[in-house]
Amino acid sequence: MERVPILKIGGVLLVSIQIDLQDQSVLALQEDLAEKISTTGAHGVVIDISAVEIVDSFIGRMFATIASISRLFDADTVVVGMRPAVAITLVELGLTLGGVRTALNLERGMKILEQVRRDA
Amino acid sequence: MERVPILKIGGVLLVSIQIDLQDQSVLALQEDLAEKISTTGAHGVVIDISAVEIVDSFIGRMFATIASISRLFDADTVVVGMRPAVAITLVELGLTLGGVRTALNLERGMKILEQVRRDA
């Protein structure tokens, strides 16, 4: 099974999703992420989906679950890099990302995380 | 064909390799990267290979080519996140990464790029 690598930039963990996520790899990612947030004390998680062509309710639920897990460690989650076609499909199908914040790209996502942290 | 996404963090471009690279995807990555360096004016490129299980001479040549392309745009290249097993195999087989600089992880790689830039 392929594992999604988790990179650390300052106090933020970056997850760039490039593989087709199956049940097993999603579970592994959630475990790895919980482990990594707890060991690094990261205050934010950025999930980059610029390589993802299809976002369905399964992926949406994964974002929501990751955000809930992060929240338990007092970390915020931002989804970045959504393709225009993906955004259109989400709206057309009436799908939501479980209340997870989104941003245009990695840099804006990191800025939002900084801001949330300062305001807290 | 899957494309490897290129993320921007400040003046650095981040490429996280998670797919098995074939000739076509390597060519596409090199083109995308040249395009992105030229449009963003990035001063550094970090290639994360923490998800890569096998580094052979084909991948090594790709690193060298990417570094040469980056150099033409006055940008430096660092390869980060190599797995211990990959490092051992490289040494045992006498393979080199074409003179490309390596660092333990993303943060150290970014530090090296900052340093190189300051010293220049």
C-alpha cells in the first residue's frame, strides 16, 4: 500500500495528495497525521489537492475527519489547490467538504493558518 | 498521464514525488518545472522523495537534469527525504545523484537554499 508522505514546514504539516485514495490508504494517512501532529506539535495542517481530479463524498468525509482529528490536537486544517473543475462539480452536486476551510494555494493556506493562530 | 504537482512556498518550489515516474511523466515534470520557475522567479527547488522506495540511475539522471534546468534560471536544487534503505542502495551500487545536493528533510533543505542564496 502506498502511503501519503507528510512534510513539515515550520509549525505546519503539508499533505500533498497524488494517489487514488482507497479505504486503507485513507486510514493510514489519518493515523500517520495524528501521530505526526502529536510528535511535532504542529498548529496547522494543509492538504494540497492540486493533483486530485475527482473529489467525491468519500474524499469530502476524509477532509472532515482529518480536520476533526487535527482539532483534537488544537491544529487547524485548510484544503488548498482545488482544480476549477472540481470546485464546479462540488457545487453542482451539492457536496460539502464537511466545513473544512479552503484556500487558493499553499501560500494562502499557510497565511490563513498563521492568522487563525494569531487571532486565537 | 499523472502529473506531479509543483507547490510554491515563498521563493521555493516544492515537488513531492509519489508516483512511479515513467519517461513521459518525467518529461512533463521537467517542462512544468521550467515553466513554473520562469513565471514565479523561484530561487530554489526542493524535490521530496520520502515516498520513493527505489532510486535508480534513471531517477538520478532526472535529478541532475532538473538541477541543470533550475541552474539556467539561477535556482538551486536540493533533494530531501531520502529513505535510509534508498541511501544504502545508492552507495552499494555506486550510484550518484549527478552532483545534486541532498538534505535530511524539507526544513533543512529550505535552510540550505536560504544559505546558498545569502552567500551568492
